[in-house]
Amino acid sequence: MPTLAALVTVYHRIVPEELSAALESLAAQTRRAEEIVIVEDGPVGPELRAVIDGFVDKHGEARTVVLARNQGAGPASAAGMATIDAELVARLDADDIAAPTRFERQLDWFAAHPDTDVLGTALAEFTADPAEVVAVRSLPERHAEIARYAKINSPVNNPSVMLRREAVERAGGYRAVHHMEDYDLYARLLSTGARFHNLPEPLTYFRTSPAQFQRRTGKGMFAAERQMQRNLVSYGLVSRPRAVLNLVVRTAYRLLPTGLLTAAYARLFHR
């Protein structure tokens, strides 16, 4: 059985109760990780500090990586990965929840499909109570479909992903690509020959709110989109004309009024 680490990055805006729920879901796995690595991306404040310290004191497999200043999701993820020796690394966002059987199901897949490097799952979306799922967000399942989809959008639900650490290292690890750290990593993994799969089961509970659409349309998104398209060209995933088309389409999507954006999101991702 391969060794497994769980990696969570935290910064000061995370709600303490939501972080607590996320961490406890890792401790409640039917197949627990050998270690849980919590990266503090800059000072987190007394309430989050209490949650983190309480969890680490309670669970011997948990430890922290502390960054002196906030650096963003990419550098924080890279800092955590640099301390991990496990063969597989499971990600979870600090405000989401892993279903109890998530790690067990993903490890079963890796055991049966040893050529897999990246394994995601569908997401069960909720607003306040994970028992009240409002929708399921799914992405293409098979590698060929995932590789095609990656030409226009990130092909894995990042809070659900389990990664082979050596494949991540071969691809150059997480980088500081503003708003696009995960998409950029998956694109480089594909370009280096990594094999992908997405399980159709919603094994991660994803917290939704109107703020998720505000983040998608906020300041700096156009520059981030433009840089991501340049990256896709440099990795050999798309041509320059396709990158321009992607930029136009993705920017137009983000500029939709909130009501239309919500409807488009549901049409594209929900089942």
C-alpha cells in the first residue's frame, strides 16, 4: 500500500469553523493518511491558530509548515510539498470536506491502475450543511477526454485530487501563477506525460457561495487568463490561435451578469 500525505493550505481569511470541519474530515477517513500537512500561508490570527494547534495536539500525524508572510496558493502548496516524502498526496481546500471513504476509494483506484498519476473526483456542492447537497460538479473521466478538456479549462476538481508526488516533481511542482496555480500544474503534468482520471463519485463536499463567482470575475483575472494561455502555448497543449480564442471565450464567460454566469456554470458543470 503506498504511503499517503494530506496537504491543506490556510490563510487568514479562512473561517475557523470551516477549517475545523475540513481537518476533522481528514481525521475521519476510513483509510487515514500517514501525515496531515497544514501550511500556514502567513500569519493566521488567534482563532485559526487555536483550531490548528488544537488539531495538531489531538492528532499525532498532523504537523504545520509556517510561512512568515502570505505568498499565495502556489508558493504555499510548493512549500508543503517540499516537506513530503509520501508516494501520494491528497489535496483538500481549507473550507471543504472530504467524504469518509474518499481516500480509501482513491487508493483502491491507484492500486488497480498503477499507471495513474492524477486522480480527481466529482464534487458535492453545498452552501451551509454538507448533508444538503445542491448539485454535483463533474468533469471528464478518462485520460483522453481530460487531455482535450484541459485545452480550455482546468481538468480536475482541485479540492478532490490525489497526486503521485514524483509526477508533480517531474513537472516542476506548484508555481506562483496568480489564480491559476492548479490549472497550470495540471497542464504541465499533461505535457510531461502524466496519466489522469476522474472518478464520477462525489467524494468531496465543496462549499459554494456568491463569493466564488466574484473571485472568478475579480481584479486581475484578465491578466491571469492571459498568462495562463501563454503557459498553455509554451507547454505545447494549444496553438497560439487557440490560445487567443480561449482568452476571448473565457473572458466573455467571466463578464456575464451574475445570473447568467450562475446559469452557465450550472449548465457546464452540474449533473
